Amino acid sequence: MEVVITETAAEAATLSADAIEGLLQRRPDAVLGLATGSSPLGVYRDLALRVSHGSSSLARARAFMLDEYVGLPVDHPQRYRNVIDRELVTQVDIDPANVYGPDGNAEDLTAACVAYEEAIAAAGGVDLQIVGIGTDGHIAFNEPGSSLASRTRIKTLTRQTRSDNARFFGDDVGAVPQHCLTQGIATIMDARHVVLLAAGRGKGEAVHQVVEGPISAMWPATALQMHPHVTVIVDLAAASRLQLAAYYKDTYEAKPDWQGF
Ligand code: F6R
């Protein structure tokens, strides 16, 4: 696990966009894994700029979303597919038909989850997965207590997550759906490269746990310690609880140029 501490969240976004741009240069038809929420927004804005300048293209890329609320109307602005369309798909040159998400309105939600796993596998798996982290240590919507071997399935959101996400629903916790479909921890672990982004003091404890805590379903993101290629990119505030922050900074400063992410 590589830990990169940046002065600002904008710098973290640039580094993540650099990793995506590098991947797309090596593999124009790469499969990207997309998170929603506020953490990746800077990355998506940065990618949009690169596409408009012609330095990057997602024209041949495919993408899979991490999760989706269950039961939000198709035109609800906070339905994750709509958020991704607004924040990324319409801002870059990716083909919307190549962007997939779990169907939170499916009649048979269990079958939709199985189909989603099959679609990811049929695409050859995810090359680079962007993830944010919840204040309770969730990645995607794998809340504390999630099986570390889990696959795409329905989950109940914790009160904390619903309260954290109420800001997207006019500060009305009651408007945040209780259920979601989410890639499982094992689904995320199959991605070839995972880039975890976090900003702000509120993420400090979760970042400390994911990097330095014991592996535990109580902090589901800690499963990433078992992944061979994870890059954790956090701003100074999110890094505030890291015990080995000075070591991570020294390591990054001394990183050989050829190594990349
Ligand atoms: C969203 C997702 C969630 C968020 C997490 C952090 O697709 O999978 O795990 O990444 O809740 O949310 P923000 O980035 O809004 O702090």
C-alpha cells in the first residue's frame, strides 16, 4: 500500500488523474471503476479538462460504478447513475453506453447483482478503481460488519452514512434511501489497481484504520491491506491521524521517477 500525502485535495485529484491518464495511454480501452460522492469530483473535473485539451481520451474506455441507491426514481438528481452522468460522462468523451452501474430499480435486485458481477467479469475486470472512504470505514457501501469476501449485493446503509449523505438530500436524513446495491469487498479486491482518495479531518480516523489498523470487518476498507496494488492519496487533514505520516512523506519524496503509480 502506497500512501501519498498532498498539501491539498486538488493536488490529490491531479495525481489520481495522472494515474488514469497514464493507464489510458497504455491501454485506451481500459476499464475504470467509478466512485460517486464528493471525494472523486476533483478527479472528474481534472479528467474533463484533460479531455478538452486533447491530452487524454476516454473514447474507448469502459467504466463500472461502485454502487447505487435502491428505489430512487430514474430522474432523481441523486441517483448515482445521474450523478456520474452529470459529473463525468457528459464532461468527457466516454460513450455513455459503456458506463455501467448496478440497477437499483430492478424488479429482482438479487439477479441484478449477479448480472453486475458477470458484466464486470465479461469486461475483463476493472483496471483502475477509484474509491472514496466513509467516516465509518466503508468502501463502496460495504458498511462495518460487511464480509470481506462479499460480492455485489443489497446492503442497508448505517445511520452515520445516511446522515453523512443527507447533505446531498437537502439535509433531510429521511430522504436518503436506506438500501443500496454495492460492489462487495471481494469485487473491489479484484480490481488491478485501487486508488483511494480522502480529504478533510473527518476522514482522519478512517484513513488511519485503513492504512495502519488491524484488518477487520469493523473497518471494511482495511481489507485493502491485502491488495497488491493500492495507492492511498490523502490531503494533510485526512492524514492527520496517520502514525507513520513522516515515513510516508519520506518514501514518496524518495520515490524513483521510473516507478509511477
Ligand atoms: C460512493 C461510495 C462511497 C463514498 C463514501 C465517501 O460511490 O462508494 O463509499 O466514496 O461514502 O463519500 P464522500 O466522497 O462523499 O465523502
